[in-house]
Amino acid sequence: MTQYTRSIAAILTALCLALLHACAATPRPVAPTGAGNYMVTVLDAASGRPVEGVELVASASGARFSGTAPSAATTDEDGIAVLRFGNWGAVELRVTQGDAAERWLVTQDRVAVNGGKSAVEPLRMMVGSQRQGGASAYALSITRVERGGKIDAE
């Protein structure tokens, strides 16, 4: 085997190992927690006060659920809206009021039940609405609402 052939073989081996490592490190699909009602509370990020009249539209995130009907609601005077999520796993949540428009990603299996505490934050802002989209105008919290006494523990 020539030096050139050994170099090519070493490069191909390194590339194959890197590819295998990259495939093993890709995130697995989120396990859906099932369809249900989710209470979203919207507060003004600056003052911490509830925001009335914010329109929320939740839709399934990802090609697997394309064509699924979105769920919409508007916050009341306490900044609360209840949306119905399907068995989606990941949910794109659009939050709009006037000129402010934001996109959030909700990971369903991280949402606490009946006011419990989630171990990992279920909401992640994708696009903000202040200063060229950099910061959020709102502070959001989300809880899955179920019948019965079940509450997630810390």
C-alpha cells in the first residue's frame, strides 16, 4: 500500500467515524404527552402585569402533522387563555397583539400538570417582538390542565 492510499483510507475512516458519531448525537423525537388543554398565562415582560387581548395560535410543529388544524384563543383580563393541543409533541405558539408578534416552541412532554413544577423549561422563544425581534415583549408560562388531583412534583 502506498503512502497516498494509506492517507486516503485514513481520511475515509475518520469521515465515517465522524458521520456515525453525528448520527448518534442527533436528538430523538419528542415523545408526545397526548392531546389535552393547556393554560397559557401572558405577562408583560417589563412590568410583570397580565396582558389582556393577546391572540394565541397553537399549531403542530413539524412535517408529520402538516395540515392539522391550529387552536386559537385570546387572553382574558388575567392574561390567561386555554388552548387545545393535539398529540403533537412539539407545538409552535404564535403570540400577537398589535405590532408585537412572537413565535415560541412548546415541548409538550416538559409541561407540568395542574400547576406543578416542570424540571426543564417547556417554552423556548424563537422570534421576539422587541428591538428588531431580539427580545420578548411577554413572559409566558404554560400548564397542562387535567381533571383530578394529579400534580407534577419537582
